[in-house]
Amino acid sequence: MADLKLSFACTPYDRVLPLITGEVKPDGITLEYSRAPGGVPRIFYDQMKFQRYDVSEMSMSTYLRMRSIKFPYRMLPVFHNRNFSYTYIHIRKNAGIRQGHPEDLKGKKIGIGDYQQTLGLWTRGILQAEFGVKPEDMIWYQGRGQHFSHTGASAEAGLAPPKNVDLRYATTDFDTMFVNGELDAVTGLGLRRGRAGVGGYGTGGQVGGSAGLERRGRGGAGEPDLVTLFPDVRQEAIRYFKKTGVYPPNHCSIVRESIINEHPWVVLSLMEAFEESQRLAIERLQQSPPTLLVFGPHYLRDLDEVFGTDPFPYGIKANAKAMDMAQTFSVQQGLTERKQPLDEIFPQEAFYREEAQ
Amino acid sequence: MADLHLSFAIAPYDRVMPLITGEVKPLGITLDYWGAQSGQGNPFYDQIKFQRWDVSEMSMSSFLRMRPTGWGYRMLPVFHNRNFSWTNIRIREGSGIRHGHPEDLKGKRIGIADYQMSLGLWTRGILQMEFGVKPEDMVWYQERSEHFSHTGASGSAAGLGVPKNVELHYATTDFNTMFLKGELDAGTGLSMLIGRSGEGRQSSALSGIGRVQADLGAKPDLVSLLFPDPRQEATRFFKKTGVYPPNHCTAVRESILDEHPWVAVSLMDAFEEAKRLSIERLHQSLPTLMVFGQQYFKELGELFGRDPFPYGLKANAKAFEFAQTFSLQQGLTERKQPLEEIFPEEILFREERA
């Protein structure tokens, strides 16, 4: 029988690359990979509004919101873009926020790319759970447009932004706002300075990742004087992981429900392929860590001591706690009305697969 | 004019991959990539004995030994496999060597894969320079065999003997077995042998010319690292000397350089472009499996700058001088060789202004 052809959009992560290059092939399926030049922000936007791809990476937070209004996709427990994103909050010097004092964020103006994004879900949830800072204690500025954003696309689908927070739409880029003293803090995915100073927020340094949805920096505003909220971001991340066992996943994988209904085996075939692809990637990183990452073998050893050999476990059971936390935070933040039972989210075959585990 | 076709053997390093895949192409040259399926051992052996490839990765130490014997290659200052290899010396429990005390190596039996290998050159050189432990203070066991080894090939191909100041034995079994039997006190090494990084690297490095290692799984504490914090020791040395020791260089067949001297510059440009691309890509998408990669990168940037693998003569002058000094000191070569005997003229010209 001929292969099922499924369209596929996903960031070319190391763990997924063998699946993208075709080195690993799901049994009975040919994945037609879309390069998706707009990066994940566009993939997510297109999925929310147009259900464009059969299989794709997807925002966890957006998925939870959209699924509650019958978004026709089911989630595969294959998670991407794990981050301790709250540790990447950056603060403006002289904003009255002391380094190492998250509680000082209360009453402050904080920027975020897209209010409902999973980075925000986890950042807000962990600020509240760990430091007692609630979303409504801050004033939120969204960098992306009111409509051309995930939050905007959800609103068009009938999901209004939460009413308990003061959410404003930035009219200029965050750098300019910082320089003008109009913003005190910003959420982020990465460090804003040094060699790896990419992916902080907006388009400033987010090379290749976010074309499309992000606001262009106007330039000329000057470099704002920012530091990380946590003086040692790695130490804070390790503290949190040791306490909770959770390395927060921002993205999941989704599969079009009509395909699963017609070909339920697709779930197993895809899971196995994602797992084999990850296994290969782990093996290769062990055998030849990038030489440019001097001390790579040392770092891998340090990481093993914290995370074990697989920091990106796939599967429902391995991610049960993270999934429950995401749902708890989502309800707490008014993004969803209720926690959804897992059998409304994952495909049946994904449960059966783990029965004996 | 049609491209010059040059055979090319090198490990598929991140910095070199675009050159291997053909994404970066040296001007006027088509590289016919051979691969490195059996690890790095065999290509060097084949180069020493058979001058098999036009362009290849090459052991620095073997190059320095072979070059004065009329060996037909010149060196490109494109260095690979940099390592703080002495920080990975392993010691056996019960050997009488205390952790953090390199001076305890004196009088002990130490294993090395291949005596003349650059890993050994640097390990011995730095043990002597930093801790006063000379090669002749230890008894050496070579794991590779007397003939099927780089040291052996240098003997058969060019009549180069083993240095006479050291006691060198040929192991009759693998080092792990010797550790288990208490016949060896320490071992040099590239890999950490612990955690995610250890096993993989070891298995790939030992295929081909090496020996298969006995399993130490039943005695996990038998062998451990000499330096309790190898990264700290490596950082100390780098801050002091500015040298991140290169084990391998790049060799180009001299007859090709004589006929087409432009090849040297064309290859240099291509190696540099391949590296530039790799650095850019790594910054844009760090392996997600390397959790905290961004922070590691930031720390590394503070220590090494943006490029820990500088190419070129001037950028590597001190490392090269160290390597020649150690080689002479260890009786591997008879004299330091002037740079113009080693590098192609066009490479020296290329850096005149740099």
C-alpha cells in the first residue's frame, strides 16, 4: 500500500532533524516537510487560523485554549522547546527591581511577545507558584499586534484575553520603551548579551526564528541597560528542576484529528519515528559534540547529573506532571476554563501504547 | 579551466562539515571526500606510510617528525581536535597516585595509545612544564602495536626510532584489562570516560587501529580522573598561556603546491568560510539536547572569544612553538624547524599584512 503523505511543519531541532532529512521515516507515512520560513510563530498562527498542516509543532498554551473550542487536532506527547523561561526575565536597571528579587516585579510594567504564549504561561505560573507574584500584579505589554498574534487569533476564534490582567499593546519596540523608561522588565527565551545573546525578544536578536509576527526594532533607540532578574540563571533553573522534576515544555506536537480517526495507527508510527530520531540525535551528540562548544563533554557530564541522559522525555507518563502544571497555570491565569481530561487531548493509541510501561 | 580534483580525508568536524557536504567549495578545487569511517587512526597511518591523500587532517606530532625526513607534505595552519588532553589523565585506585597530584606520576606505569601521538606530545610537555614530571620519570606502555601504529609507521617509513630516553613497552592486551590486573597505574586519554560523553567517544575512537577495551562496569571506581576538576585545570592553563593545544593540523601534498601554489590560499579561504558558517549556525541553533547551551556559550565566549579554533600562522604561533619545543625536548625531533620549511610560501605571504 502506498504511504500516507502528511504535511509536516516543525523547527529543525537536533532531535527532529533525522525525521526532517528523511533518515528516519515513520512506518507507512511520508512526511512532507515545510520549511515554514516564518518560524514557529507563523506555524502556530497558521495552524490556529487555517489548520494548515497535518502534523506540526504547536504552542502548548495555545493548544490548550484552542482544543477547548474543538480545535481539530490531537496532541502527541512529543515536546519541544523546553525552557526555564522565567529565569530569562530581564529587568531594566533603575526600574526599582532588585536582582534576585522576583517579588519586586509587583506593580511593574512587563513586556511579552504574545500574552497567551507558553513562555508566558510558564513564566507567570512559576512566578506565582514560587514567588507569589500573580499575573494581575503586573501591567502587561504585548509586543505582537492585537490581531496578528496567537492571542489575537484565539480572540477571533472566540477566546477573549483574560479579563483579570491589564493587557496593553505596545505601539513601539521594547528597546525603545526601555530607553524611554516605559517598560521595567521583559520575559524572554534567552540571554540578551554575549555570544549567545539571541532569541531574547522581538526581532532584536532573534535570528531566523520569528520573521513575520514580530515587531521590527526601529533602531536608534540605543541599547537598553538590562540585566537578568536572577543573577545566576542556571542555578535557579537547576533549583527548580531538582524541586519539581519539571523541565517546562513550551511546544508539543499535534496531528490532525480527521487523519487519526481514519488511520489510528498513524499515532504509533509517528511516536516511534520521533523517538528513533531523538535516539539518533542523542547518540550523535555523545559521539561528537560540536567542537566549537569547548568543554562540551564536560557540560554533557554536568547535565547528566541533573537531567539523566534524556532531558527531553517523550510520552504521556513521563510528562504527566508538566502537563498537569501547564493546565493548572492555564486555568489559574484565565486562559482556559477547566482542566481538560487527557483523553480529550491525546489520541487513544498513545494511551494504549503506554499501558504496559 | 576545469577544477583540480584533490582527495580529502578528515573527521567530519562541525567546523569542516560545509566543506565536506560541498556547501562551501574551495575556488578552483573539487574536494573528493573520502570519509573517516574507521576513526582518525588509520588516515594518519596511511599518510605516514603511503601518502594516500592530497589533503588531509594530520597528527601535528607525526607531521613534525616526518617532515624532516623528506615526507612530501606541507602544513596548512588549520588545526583540529584541540584538547586539554593532560586534564583527562586517568589513574587507578590503589596506584599510589593522589587526585590532584600530578607529581605522584613519577615512577609509575602510564599507558598511551601511540607514543608519538600529539595527545602524548602535549600531555608529556605540559606535565613537565607545569608540574616537573618528565617523560623519563614514568614507564610507558603503548597500546597500539609496534608496527601498526603511528610510532611504528614512522619507524618503518622513515627510520625514525623511538626516543631513547624513555622506557617504552608494548602492551600485550588492552589498558582496561591491565588496570583490572593492576599492571598499569595511569592512562592518558581524550575522553572523560564518565557520563554521556565518555562511552560514545571511546567506542568511536578505538575502532580500527586501537584495541577493544575490557568492560570496567563491575568496578566503576577503579579508574578516575587525575584532576578532580579537569575543566578548572584546563581554564587555568589557558588563562596562563593563551594556548588551546591543537592535536591535529591539515596537510597538503607538496607536489601539488609546487605545481599549483594558489591551492594553499584557496583551501585556507574555504576552511575559514566553512568555520564561519558553522559558528554562525551553532549560535543560531544550539543543540537543544545541550540544555543550558546558551549559558555555556556565554561562558566560553568570555574565556575563548568568539572563535576557540583560530586558523592561521600568527594566531597559532605560540601553540606551534610549544609543540616544537616539546617535540625536541622529548627526543621526537632533532631540531625546531623554521616555519618556511613547514608551511607553504603563499600562506606566509597571506599573513604578511595580518
